[in-house]
Amino acid sequence: MAKHTGTPATAFLATRGVEYTEHFYDYVEHGGTAVSSSSLGVPEHEVVKTLVMETDKGDPLVVLMHGDRKVSTKELARVAGVKRVFPCKPEDATRHSGYLVGGCSPFGTRKRMPVYMERTILELPRIYINGGRRGYLLGMPPSEITRVLSPVLVDVGLVE
């Protein structure tokens, strides 16, 4: 039986002519990128997580980070020109993005939010990023993210 794959993310990518491959895996609550990378047989460094965060002023933003890295919120706040940045509560992330946590995609979000992307993601030949549903990643060249989202490139990754 074919899985339904139409999401706001895939609709957004289709209107911009982005070619991607679809990758399904069994979603595990709190499993993170370790589960998806293992299921797909790709390095966790190539799985890009989409993190919805907020500033101390309550403004949402998206951070794209390697699956095997954490975000230095202190450094991100400095780059973003705010006092503090912190992860959203799951219900706030859903309200801002339109996606459930674990299925957040930077494409086709409910609200337009600034996107910050770890610079070294562009060094990868191919990445795997959430397609807007838990257990569903899209494979594409990282240059497509730059083309369709125009992210601010940052150096805020920390080894986990």
C-alpha cells in the first residue's frame, strides 16, 4: 500500500521546482536523528534537524543543524541580535510551524520565520531533512535549501 506523502512541505517544494527523494522510517518518540539515520543507513551528520526556537521577545525562528550536533543558543542569540534564544514548547513549535514536533520541516511553515542554517551543511553532497511528517525525510542537495529559503548561515553547532 502506498503511503500518502502530500504535506505542506512537499507542496512548497513542488511550486519551487525542487527535486527530492522520499525516505520513510519507523518514527520513535524522542528517537531523534539517531533513529532516522540508522534506519536509512546514512551518517547522522547528513540528517538535518529542523528546530523551532523563540527569542526572549517571543519571536519564532528556525534553526537547521546537523543531526549529530547541538545548537549553542548563546551564540545563536548573539548572531540573531537578541538576548536569549531557547527551544519552543512543543505546542508553540506546532503553532508557529504547523507541524508536530518530530515532523517539523523548514518548508511550507504556517508562519514565515527567519531560518538559520549551520554553514557546514552546505559542504555535504546530500542531506536528509524532514518532509513535514514523522517518519518521513526528503533527500536533496543542501544548495536547494539556500535557493528556496535564503537562510542566514551561522557557526553555532556544538558536538554532542
